Amino acid sequence: MSISPVIPGITAAALYLFGTFLQLRTMSHNAEFSVRVLTAIGMPALVLHGFAIYAAINTVDGIDLNLFAVASLVTLIMVVFVVSMSFVQPVHSLLVLLFPLGAITVLASLFAESRFTPVAEMTAGLASHILISITAYSVLMMAAAQAVLVGTIERNIRTKSHILMLRILPPLETMEHLLFAMLWAGFAVLTISIASGFIYLDNMFAQHVVHHTVLTSASWIIYVVLLVGRHLFGWRGTSAVRWVLGAFVLLLLGYFGSKFVLEIILDQG
């Protein structure tokens, strides 16, 4: 008998929204975020979110990797990373973006309709490729969110606006260091993901996946250019942020864009 993911999913979303409310209130009072409070909210939300997404994906008909379930899983992995890293690195500011995203994606996985056909059987190689790919998307999405914060900080410094908010967030140099640490990690996993795709998928240039292959490869090339530019020429600031977001948009379109078209628009799940 399958277990309903509805109650744990709704509860997780409520906790995410409560955490978002506390963070926004903290920012409005120009106070520092309490990592303990965010962790106290995030940990049970993660457990409930994980239970909900497991129940949603692991169906009686097979593994259901529809658009909304995968988006929820990616968000779950991101929040797990950030909450875990917040004990040793000042990354908790990312939760102001990830908590509401977690609420949206977990609710979408529960209530949004998708006609994706569950996979009855999956080889170990294909399962590994999917898991590596989802991990790559998760880390690079965190990097994109970090890039948004870096861009916001730099713009506020340049225009000398929202000075009080800048006191809440870590220094710009620290935020940029964390950004490129995430990029290197995400790029490494993305490289493994692309390589495993050529190994375990029958044809990476088949009609239904060729756009995914092309866009993901283009994104990989942009990440290479950015990381080489950072190493050789010290690229940073607004230029680096634009490269990060441009590469991630291609990656996002390559996977989630194609799944949206196939599952929602063309109804070819």
C-alpha cells in the first residue's frame, strides 16, 4: 500500500514559509540571521520534504520522475546542502531564496498534474546517471542563487543603497569565494553527468533528447570559459554573475524546459 505524501508535504511547505517569514522579518529589522533558528525550522522541514518526495516518486507503477517531482527533489538537495554547510560556512543567507522555493516545489509535486509515465524498471547505470545529474543541477542552482546575492550586494555597494541590509549578509569577498567554490563543485559533477550520459544512455542525440544534450553541452562550455577566466584573469563581480546566470539558464532550459514542453505542452510524458 502506497503512503500519501500530502500531509508531510503540506507540513514541510508550512515550515518553509514560516522560515521565510522569520528571515524577512529579521531583514526588516536589520538584524543578523539566527543559524540555530533556521536549522531548527529547516531540519524537520527537510525530513518531511524527503518523506513526501520519496512517496511521490516511488509509486506502485514505478519511479515517477515527472517535472514537478524532480524540481522538488532538486530543491530538497539544495536545502540539505545549505543547511549542512551553514554549520561551517556563512551560506545560510541562501535560505531566504531556497525556503520559499522549497514550499513552491513541494506543493507543486503534490497537486500539479503531469502525465509522465513512471519507469517500471531502471538499470543501475541509468539510476546513477539520473542521481548525478540531479546533484549537478542542485549544486549549480545553488551557485545561481548565490550569484543573485553577489550581484545584489555589489549593486547596493555601488549605489550606496540598502546599507543596513549589507550588514546582515557576509562580506562581498566571502560571498564571491563561496560562489566559485560552488561553481567548481557543480562543474565537476556536471562533467561526470555528461560523461555518464554518453555511457549509459542509448543515444544522446536521439530526437527527444538532442536539445537537452546541445543545451547542456553549451552550458558546460560557458562554465569552462568562466572558470578559466576567473583563474587566468580574475573575473569577478557583475561580469561573473552574468556568465553564471547565462550558463544556468541554458542548463535549466536543457532539462526542465524540455520536460515542461514534453509533459505539459505536448503531453508526451
